[in-house]
Amino acid sequence: MVSTRAPEDAYTAEPFVPEGADLAALRSAAAGCRGCPLHRAATRTVFGAGNADARVMLVGEQPGDQEDRQGRPFVGPAGKLLDRALAEAGVDPAEAYVTNAVKHFKFTQAEPRKRRIHKAPSLREMTACGPWLAAELALVEPELIVILGATAGKALLGSSFRVGEVRGTVLEREIHGRPERLVPTVHPSSVLRAQDDEDRKAAYEGLVADLKVAARALG
């Protein structure tokens, strides 16, 4: 009997990830990923971008509204803030590789023309997208991974991850079969969500301080 189950019901991107592909081929293949239901509502797959030989890989949660429209990660307000913080910390944004744990924008929308509101991906959705992140790590082979926020941390380190407990420290873990060094910090969007200017300034300074730890770890 032939199964009528849709590919997204299996919640894994693995069948869509080509073996032996370079980053350009991976990006092209990811455009057709149906490894989970998130592809249905999203405009497009938002794959990683940046220096293929980067010493540092930055991993965020998922694309936002602007990323979904433009097809590139970290091109919205949070991305601009991240670039500024990286430069201030001594890390050249142009030398980094940036990506997300989940490659499709998950959102809620009250009405078709209303603003699309970000919704955190589930652990099942993060796990489904894991093969793409594993393939990126295998090709870029970064010396250091900067984890941006709790969702990225859970995707890489498991559901018990708490960013507040380990932010600004250098961790050593095995990720997708590779020994990795990681520095967790907050997602730059959390800085933008701060209630007032004073809180925003403190949050930004905390992000820069964590990124300086990453800069020192790179040497």
C-alpha cells in the first residue's frame, strides 16, 4: 500500500538534504524543503549566508518578517543591531557566517493584511530543521559558534538549555558529531524589545560583552 502521508508530516528535512553538496547547492535544495509544515505559510526558505570559510558561525532562532520577504538571514532591525554589536566587540560581521536553527518564518496573523507576529518554533520543528544546520556546520567548519538566544540553544544543546545560565561563557560540546566551542548570548531582538532606553542600553551592553568573549576565544 502506497503511503499518502505528506513529507512535512514526517518532521525531518533529511530527505531534502543532498549528499556531497556545497553551500550553494544546499541553499538551492533548501528552497524546496517540505520537511515540516512551516513551509506552507512562509514566503520562502531563508538559508544561511556569509563567509563559507568563516571562523565564527552565528546561529539564531528563525527568520523574521523582513528575512522571509528578502530571503536572507538577519537583514531586519535585529540584524542591523547584531552587526553593530559584532563590530563593537571586535568581530568583523563580513567575516562571519549567519544562519538560523529554523529556516522558515513561523508567525500568527489575525487578518491577511495585518502584521505577521513572530511565533516561537516548537522543539519538533527545530529538530526537523536540524539536518540543514548540521550540513552547514560540516561545510563551514567554524572555530566557534555563537548561540543567539534560547531557541538556538535548545536546537543545538537540547531542551534543558537556559541562556541566562551560560551566556558569555565558552562551552565545549559535541554538536552533530563534531566537537565544537560555543558562546551563548541573547538574541539581538530581545535588546530591541527592552521597555525603555535605559533597559535597552543595558541589554545592548550585555550583548556586546558576550560577543567580546567570543572575540577573545577566536584569538
